[in-house]
Amino acid sequence: MEQTIKRKHSPEFKIRVVLDLLEQTDTASAICSKYSIHPTQARKWKEQALLNLKQSFSSNSAFAELKEKDNLIQNLYTQVGKLQYQLDWLKKKMGVAC
């Protein structure tokens, strides 16, 4: 029984294949033959690229979520800092060694 070796393709290679597929200057099978890949794999890469492209042009909800998350993290760091300061102050007043 013949074993197939799983190849890993770089992102640059995948981009080149998807761009060729989107340009439609040649048939999908010809492009797949040119790059020695299976048509199903090329179709998956194309679908993934189009999905990511669509999401990048959609509302700025992802950007807003990241900004909200950053604000939350900053607030939590501020609270931790205040609590640490209060704890150190209380330890000092009570004479507890740090």
C-alpha cells in the first residue's frame, strides 16, 4: 500500500494559489496541476480566504471587542496595583514582615 506524505505549504504559496484561482485566467484544474495540489485543497484555501476577506470588511465589531478587552485588562491591572499597595500599607502598619 502506498503512503502519501503530507506536505506543508507556506502562507505565501497558499496566497499565490488563491490569487490565481480568483483571477480566473485559467481553469481550476490547470492551476492545481501547475502547483501540484489537489483541487479540493485549493477550493478549501479559496473559501477560507474569501471568508477571512469578508470578515475583514464587515463591521468593526472585532476591533471594538479587542479594544474593550484591552480596556478591561488595563482596569484589572489598575485594581491589582491598588490592592497590592493597600496590602503593603496594611502590612507595614501592622508590623508584618513582607
